[in-house]
Amino acid sequence: DAGVIQSPRHEVTEMGQEVTLRCKPISGHNSLFWYRQTMMRGLELLIYFNNNVPIDDSGMPEDRFSAKMPNASFSTLKIQPSEPRDSAVYFCASTPPSSGQRAGELFFGEGSRLTVL
Amino acid sequence: SQKIEQNSEALNIQEGKTATLTCNYTNYSPAYLQWYRQDPGRGPVFLLLIRENEKEKRKERLKVTFDTTLKQSLFHITASQPADSATYLCAPNTGGGNKLTFGTGTQLKVEL
């Protein structure tokens, strides 16, 4: 299995620009999570989807952030406009269905490191 | 508010010894709790899951305990090796649909 695939791995942009991060979950997984990691705040859940439907977006910091999951194999996290305080590593993770043997286990991608100047 | 605490200071131990990491949580009643390992520049990797009705779980050199009265989980690595050096994150289930909230992690360094 290819694992969770995220792109880009690194992004450097200027304040005010739009940033789009992409995620391809593991085939057959039905839940997808977006996390943000910083030294100060650790790993924070931003939003998660179940069967492509957003279930909990209470962690999305503000309206500048939006996430979509148009189908089971693709999700995006968009920041518009970006600010320096958005600099962090953004992780995508997926989980298999709750009936599966590895239910509840999160499979993480390698992350997208965002730097906003 | 919900809170998850792990040893914020790095833990340095000698090879061969047992490492014990602590995770305390407040204002939760998690149905299960997970532990992950994270290496620099990489995503977290799942290690173990323990459910609220389980006191202890083992996997090779790893052991996790879960005390729902104390609201605490302990993570043990026996016969530690330098390759065990990493940051270890605990993550109680804090909502439906496999929602996990992560602690800030404890950095473990195993020295020769």
C-alpha cells in the first residue's frame, strides 16, 4: 500500500498568498483528518471527514481556512489569505472503517511544511 | 477544558534500561487511548491502542497501562535501544468517529 500521500512536502509563500495542501488517503479508508503541528501547540486537529462529509471542524482556526473532500481519494486544505502565524507542518491522516481490524488507528502522511514569510 | 499532559522534558536513559513515559488527561472519559511514535521530519506512526476496559496491553518490548480512575496511561519500553530514540505521543479518543486529541509528546533519547 502506498500510504497517505501529501503534497507539496514543502511550501514557502508570502503573506497574503493562497495556499492549497493536498492529501490522498489510503484506499478503503473512510475517515480523513487534517492536523497542524507547531512547537508551541503540538499536534492540533483542524477538521475531520467521515465518508467524505465534514464531521467536526471546530479546530479550524478561522475563516481563512477551508477544507474539502470531493471524493474518497482526495482532500484539500486551503488557507486564504495566508499569514506568518500559519507556518507549521500540516499532516493528513486516514483511518479504516470501524469494523476493520485496525479500526481507530491513524495512518499519517509525511506532512506538508508551510512557511509564510 | 480538556487537557492532556505528557512529560515536557526530554527523557534520557541508558541502553538496556526500561523507559517509562506518562500521559495524564483531565475532563475526558476516553473509550480508548493510543500511543504514537514520531521521528524528526516524519509523520506519527501508530504503536498501540488500549481500551477503557483493558488494564494493560503488550506488543513485543512495549507495554501500555490505562488507569481510568487516575486518568493516566503509562507507556513502557523494556530493554531500550538507541533506535527507540524518538518523540512519543499519547492520544485519547475525545469524540465520536475516532477523534483523537494528542499530547505534546515526550522526547526519549536512549544512550549507549
